[in-house]
Amino acid sequence: MKPAKFIIIKQYICQKIESGQWSQHSKVPSENELAMQFNVSRMTARRALQELTEQGTLVRSQGAGTFVASFKSQSSVLEIKNIADEVQSRNHQHSAKQLSVKTVKANEEVAIQLNVTENTEVYYSEVLHFETLQSGEQFPIQLEQRYVNPNLVPNYLIQNFSKITAHEYLSSEAPLTEATHEIEAINAGEQLSQLLAINGQQACLQIKRRTWSSQGVVSFAILTSPGDKYRLGGHLTF
């Protein structure tokens, strides 16, 4: 079964970008040009451009046209997204390597964030997320360090987070009702540089995210990404 025509247009645009034929900030064909090229309606071409714009692949400027966005993965500070869905929305492949899943004692920061007393045993997972382009190139996109309240998610330690993301699992076991974000730029240390395949002088974007379910604080996550491969954005409608 052939994919829908708007998907074919999206794949064509992504291939042009990933092959290097269209560099960042390059102007892409208009709705009319794409409609003629693929023998489709203007509405179909518009849908392809709109979806790629919403995914952060393209940027549309009224009166100027549509352009290739800067080559950084994008996450919204206005909503909680599953990183696997973010990557797949760009027609790329997500994979993950589980580095650690264990019980640890909560230090002062973790105790405050999870609303437990210091030295209480909590669950901890460390997962490295990867993005693979259609060209086959693969690179680390995020280190996820997550502390979890064992009283709310008792089976957390027996999960395989190379197969399912912590976000997916927690969403099914303790549905999210509230979240806070703390965002800052940090310099990568030696260990972080090795994991993210960057040099020690490169800046990283770090998000500290605290999530609640109806029963209380579920997790405290530290999400760190290379600064040249990640950006935050959002769209508010008033």
C-alpha cells in the first residue's frame, strides 16, 4: 500500500535536507510548486509543509516563504513529550541504551524534589537516547537520569528501558497530572562528554523535570542534551 501523497512530499523534503542538498535556512518550494511537482492539490502540499513546520523541521514566515529550520532537535517547554515520539515525528529512528537501573539513597536535592526524607531509598535509571537519520548516521541526543518514588511505581526496576521509554511506562502506571521544568545551560564534564560524543568545552542544555500523578510526586528527571543538537520551543494561542 502506497503512503498518502502528503507523506511522500514530507519524505522528499526530509531527504533533501538530510542529503545536504537543502542546508539550514534554505528556502523550500512553495505550496503551488510542490502541488505541481507531485500532481496533488494545494491543500495536500500545505498539509505536508504544515506538519513539518509543527515538528520543527521547517520554519514558515508569512510573506517570505518556508525555510529549513536550524539543525537542532526541538522540544516544547509547554508540554511533556516522549522522546521516542519526538524523534519518530521527524521520520528518524529512536533507540536507547539502558546504562543503569538500581536503588539509590536520595541526596538532599533528590529528597526535596521527590518529597521524601534524605537517605530514603529511591529508584534510579540512567538511559542514553539516540537518533538515527535516514542516511544511517546515528548520534546521542539525550542522557536521561531519573529518580522515581518506589511507593508509586513499585515495578520500575524490572523494566527494560531499552525497549520502552521511562516516560511511556510512567504514563501508564502513574498518569501525569502536573509538571515543572528548570532549564539551564551547562558545560559538559568528562563523563558527560564521552556519553554524548562531544568535547568537554561544548555547552549542553539541561532540563530538570519534576512530575506528579494524582497520588503525589512520581519522578525527578535530569535530561541533558548537546547544545548544538537540541532546542526548546513552544506555540501559545491566546
